[in-house]
Amino acid sequence: MAVIDAVLDRLLDGLLGLGRLLSPLCSLFVLLQLSALVVLLLLSLRVVCLLWSHAQFTRRLRCFSKPPTQNWLMGHLGEMRSTEEGLQAVDQLVRTYSHSCSWFLGPFYSLVRLFHPDYIKPLLLAPASITVKDELFYGFLRPWLGQSLLLSNGEDWSRRRRLLTPAFHFDILKNYVKIFNHSSDIMHSKWRRLVAEGESRQDMFNHISLMTLDSLLRCTFSYNSNCQESSSEYIAAIFELSTLVIERRGRILHHWDCLYWRSPEGQRFKQACSVVHGFTRTVVQERRAQLLHRGEPESHTDTTGGEEKKKKRVADFIDLLLLSKDEDGHGLTDEEIKAEADTFMFGGHDTTASGISWVLYNLSQHQDYQDRCRAEVNDLLQDRKTDDLDWEDLSSLPFTTMCIKESLRLHSPVSAVTRRYTKDMTVPGGRVIPQGSICLVSIYGTHHNPEIWPDPDVYNPMRFDPENSKDRSSHAFIPFSSGPRNCIGQKFAMAELRVVVALTLRRFRLTPGGVERELTSALRPLQEKLEALNTVKQTCEESAEHIKVRRSQLNTSRLGGVS
């Protein structure tokens, strides 16, 4: 069917070009007849292929329970919604079917939805050689992110994963903690200033999202965008692309490139892509030229405790990619590095902002947990001249980390990941998922499965006490997916979460407000539907000033992070 789409797209372009070349008077009638005949033939062929494929998958997926449908042809089309009601529908599915069910988006896509650790484990642990990212949920990102780690498959994916893994080593991540501290300081200073100016109502998610983008730009490009204080064409383009990807997924007619790229949304997508690609391409080319001219990042002298040590200048993400080599001594091309940098920016800002916002929201709802976290942070930073956290400090925040994990369970920034497999896959009960079916691993559903998590809607950090976790399935908690295609940046994300949450609790007190959830590129608190306000009170200076922060909802598309 992809071939048919490509032929149809080229045919439309060709016929339009032919019409411009031929005399309008002599060719118009013939051209219209020819166009109508060929288009009708190709569309008929596509419909036949769709119906045949739909019938085959319907037959082979009978081993899975099938929720009620509108009719045989339309299936469950239109029932997956990116709203609070959509998440509640997932809760109902999990309570009804407990582990899995089949799902049909009209005759177009056949899915198996899975939400139990025993069922998702064999899928996520399957070898990368037989695992393929499906085009329904990931294909719309390709014009933006290219053939990056997130979207590549097979040997190409394996090579990229090997080349990128050193960029997320502990020794590299340690250098980023200083950036997390600095970006948090800027955000908190802005909150204090806004209070002083009388602007008491703020969209907390918007502030946190800009802060995570600020951190990523510094970690990726060593670039100070000042995006927390002023607008940026590059930042606006990233937000635009994230929104357009989600909108396209929900409009079935826009799934066809021949229609989408001719639409106003498609034109906006191309324009935003041009901005993002232009920025990244320029940075990569300039940095490669610098490395060729100056060599690898030079050493400098660091004096610690009176002892001189030689160590290399802190390398950013682009440096590490430019210097990486595979076993044959080949590195990544400029286009490959651009794709990975764009993916890092896409995969790292929205989901991390979502995670931070939900942790703060949950702690605002539970003052006893908030106070315990704050005491843990204050004890750690007692008698220090600054509030800056070090890498070694992060392991000294056990209860804060438990609160973060419970928030990631209750409000997973990534609600689901999808996979296809190049062979039939067997799950418990002798059920077989046929080759080519889309496997939708519901992270949200697994994290809210009452068979695994008693009282799944209750925020209880003690679930992650080591004593309470020791008998739990390894795949009961998978906020960063699992297996060979798990999120490569999960340690980066957890480090930023701990730094930002710890510093926010040290400096502010959070009080509750209302919130609804929305799914886009990460699970967001929904801004437009908020009436109640959260109050954040500065505690580090015992100030009487309050800042009222409105919760915006986190989007969930993140498509499994960067994996």
C-alpha cells in the first residue's frame, strides 16, 4: 500500500505538470478523463488491499478479547482520545480485560494493546533485529528527526546505539548537573521577580518546559539561548512541530503524504522544520570545523584541594557525537549528527518537563510527603555556602527519588510505546501476535493495572521502598520502556528531575490546585481547563509573598523516548 500511495502522489504531480505543458484547449478533456480513470483504479486497488488485510488480521487476532466496536469496518476508529476521558477509557479497558485486547482503527491499522508485565516483557525484551518502529505512531516524526536512533531499525539502529551510548555515560552526565542547577536558578529567580511585579498567576508547565529546553540547549550545543527570558524562533519551531505531529496523528486523511503536504498544516510543518534543521546544521558544521582546526577539546588545569589536575574541557553532546567512531573507525556524518541532536531536543524537553510538573503537583497534594522531601534536601545541603547539588548528592535523596518514581508511575510522561515485529510473537496463554500487527505497549495501563498496583490511583511513594519492591515484576514499572530499545537518556532525565525537584522544594512551598490530563507528546496537565490555582510560597527566605502557579497539562506523544 505504501507503493500505491507513492504512485498516486507522483501521478498527481505528473498530471499537473502535463496539464501545464499541453495546450489547455486540446488536452483538458483527455487529461481529466485519464486522471479520473487512473486515480479511481489506484484508489480501488488500495481499498481492496485494505479490506483484505483487515479481514486477515481480524481472523488472526481472535485469540485476543475484542472490545465492542461501532461496526466491522470502522472498528474502534475515533475511540482513542488525547483527553482525560481517553485516559479514563484506558482505565476501564484495564479493569475489563486485565492484560490485553485487540484494537482496530477502521480497516487501516490492526493493534494489540497490552497492559500487563507478563505480556509486555517478551515484546520489549525481543532482539532489536526483529523489532521495528511502526510508521503510524513514529512515521510522522521522520521529516523532522530523520533516520535517527528513535526511528531507525536493524543494523543501522545497532550502529547508532553503539555510537551514542558513550554520550550518556556517568562521567559525562556528571558534567550536566551544574547546568541543571543553573537553569533551575534562572527559573526560580523569574518566579520571584514575577511575584514582585504582581503577576501571581502563572502556567507552571510553560515555565518548566522552557527551563528544560534551556538545559538541553546548553547540554547539547553549549548554547545560551536565554529562552527562559525571551522568545526564540528555534524554540517556537520546536513547540510548533510537537503540536503539528500530534494533530496529524488524529486526522486520518492527513496520514497520506499526498494530502498532508498540500495542506496548511503541512506547509507550517515544513517551515518549522526548516528553522530547526537550519539551526542544528549550522551548529554541527561550525563545531566540526572547530575540531578540525583546533583538535579535540583542549585540557585545562583544575586545582582542587591544592592539588593540580589535568582534565579535558567539558564536552557537550555535539562534541561527543563528532568524536565518536565505530569499530571500523567511521564516525557519524553531519546529517546523522543533526538527526540525533534534533531527536535529543525533541525527546528530552517535553517529557522531562512533564515529569517535573507532575512530581510538584503530587507533592502539593500531599504536604506530609512534601515536608519529608524538603527535610531530606535541607539536611543534605546543611552548612553549604550554595544550594548547588553535585552528582554524588543525587544518591543521597532516597525518599525524594521514591516520590519521583511514584509520580512517574501515576502520571507517566510517555503513555505508550509501539512496536512491530518481523515475525509472529507469542505471549502468555499461547496467544500469537501476527507479524505486521502494531503492538501498543500501554505504559499508562500497566502502571494503573490493579492486579499489579493495589489502589492504582493513589499516590503512595512507599510502593518504591526497597522492601516493598523486591517481589515486584521487573516490567511493572517502565516509565522509560525496557529492553534493547529502552530510552537511552533515562539517567539524564532522572538526574534533572532530582535536581529541579530538590531545589524547588528547598526554595518554595507548594499548595494544591485542580488539574486535568491531556495526551500529546507527553502527559500534560491541561492549561485551558484549569480554574483552581496552586500556590507556591517561598520558604528559603521565610517570605510572606506567594506565587500562584496554574498547572498546564503535559502532552503524551513522546513515543517512547529516544530509544
